[in-house]
Amino acid sequence: MQKALIGKKIGMTQIFDEKGNVIPVTVVEAGPCVVSQIKTVENDGYASVQMGYGDMKAHKVNKPMKGHFEKANVAPKRTLREFRFDDTSAYTLGQIVKADVFASGDKVDVTGTSKGKGYAGVIKRWNFQRLKESHGSGPVARHGGSMGACSSPSRVWKGKKMAGHLGAERVTVQNLAVVKVDAENNLIAIKGAVPGPNGGIVVIRDTVKA
């Protein structure tokens, strides 16, 4: 059975294993999630399971989404994510999926939105070196320098490393280990750091083996 959950990053802490070793972990409130749609190869061309997480007031849901939730006979959810599975037979519409779907020792991939850092220069964004400020460099010590375009090709090549928007992008950290599962409180402790700020939405799914 392929497994996945939507959750919320709580923060980092540390726990001790049976040998007394310190393990840094990220605590994620994973689920409960509800299965809001199941797609099949026959009807949709591919197999997937859509899950919803986080309660939402009914009057805040627009009409298309209201119909979507009513068709599945589930309460409105704030966050929806779709997971492509090879086999969806283990899931049923309206099924509640909780943290206990994972167990200690499982390997998972965690996807989240990294912390936004606004508009950043080339030093912070791309680790450019700054110029010497001893003689003659002027007030351009942290500038990006020449674009090297000249009269040919008379433009800046696409992908040129320049100043711009940094962070707030989708990041996936792969092959992390589940250290502990608290099924009663829907908490999962994952070894290491997962992307995103505290309180951000993250997606946990079992690592796809090549």
C-alpha cells in the first residue's frame, strides 16, 4: 500500500533513542486527512487519490468546491493534495487517514514551501563574491557585474544568475526517516529538517524506490 499524508510543520526538537543518542527531529501534525476523490485509469487516464486536510467553514467555500465536497460526502477542507498511486484499491471515498499509516523506521519524502526571503541580491541569492573595497571599486562592491551581452547577442541569456526573488518555492527533501509516531495526537517525528516555516503545510509520502 502506497501511503501519503498532508500535515502542518510544528517545529524542531530532539529525542533520545534506546542507546541514549540524541536525534534531531521535526515534529509534523500529520492528518487526519479525508479521501475526497479517487481517480482511476478508466475514467481519468491515471490513478490517484485526492486528500483534504484542515477544517474550513462551509460559507467560505465557493460553489464549485462546495459541489466537489458534496459529491464525495465529506466536510469542506482547507488544503487539497493529489497523490498518484499505482494502485488505489486500498482507499475508499470518505476514508479517514491518520498518522498511524506510517510507522517508525519508514522512509519518507517531505515536500513544503520554503521560507520566503523577498528580493535578494546576487551575493545572498547565488553566493557571488564581493569586490575589494580597497582601491577603485567604487560603490559597486555587492553588484552583479557585467552581463557580458555586448552587441551580440544584444540581450541577456535566459537563466543568467541575477538579483531577484529568493525562497518561497516548492522544496522536497527525500529519504528521511520516521523516528516516532504519536497516533493519539496525530504527530510524526521525522529525523532532520523539513522545508518550510513553522505552521506551514507539508506533504509526507513514502519514498518511491527506483
